[in-house]
Amino acid sequence: MSDPLHERSARLLDLIHAGHDYADDARRLEWIAEAATTIPLRTLLDVGCGTGRHLEALRGGFAVEGLDRSPAVLAVARQRLPGVTLHEGDLEGFDLGQRFDIVLCLGSAIAYAAMPARLNRAVANLARHANPGGVVLVAPWVFAEEWVDGHIAAELVDVPEIKVARISRGSRRADT
């Protein structure tokens, strides 16, 4: 199921994350993946690929594919990545019928599987799409020991054509 906010804000995501260094992420991800396995790393799936910025940075070294649950976000990624296969699906239920040397879930996308049972299904599904000896890399939203109840975070994007303010407040319900 697609997130209505994500659908409305798809064209703004790149502005919101304009300062992020995707090339540096790609170098780090390649280093981690190479250190974690002895198999040749040729294919890569980015689950929760968003607008395709990580795929853009990684496609020089791998045959890449992406998956996201948002049709609007995938439309932005398709413009950025002509010729790259992009799939619509969610963390828990996607089945591409193929495996990859590296399976990524970055940018806090794992947070969409918020409940323990959903998280277990999502991680099992990521692993099911990895080749034997392959690598699954998941970037968490926030580590439990770093969580601060009631923390307010704000980001501002101020470019000539648009102004974007993103404000969030963290809260906890039981262990969620």
C-alpha cells in the first residue's frame, strides 16, 4: 500500500535530501559488501530505492535494480535511471523470482515494517532475494540507545524555486 504523503511529496524528496553524499554511501556500501563475502559481487537490488539516488551512484559497479512501494517515487527514479529495472512492491510481500549478490534496504525504509512480525517478514524476504553467500545490508532508522522520546527534528531546504520545511517529533508506544 502506497503512503499518501510519499505520493504527494515524491518530487520534493531529492530537494529534502540535497545535501546527502550518495557517492560516499556507495563507496562505503561496496567496501562493507566486499568485506562480508567471498563471492563476486555483480548484481544489486535496492529495496525502498526511492528516487534512485543510491542506484545512480552504484550502477557503475553493478547490474542494479530497485523496488519501492510508491508509484510516484518510482516515476522520479525512472526519469533518473533510464534502462534500470524498477519494481513496485513492499518490503514484506515482493517476489521478483530472482536473487542478487547484494540486497540493500537503506534510507530508513525498514521503518515501514514497524511491528516485530512485519519486520521479521521483511528481513526474511530481503534474505530470500540474496544469492547464497550474498550480502543483505539494512540501514536502521535509529538505534534504540539513541532514541529520545519527544525529540523534535527540523530540516529546511531553501532554494530559489521552492522552500521545504520538514519537522518531525518522535514518540513511543510501548516498544514501537
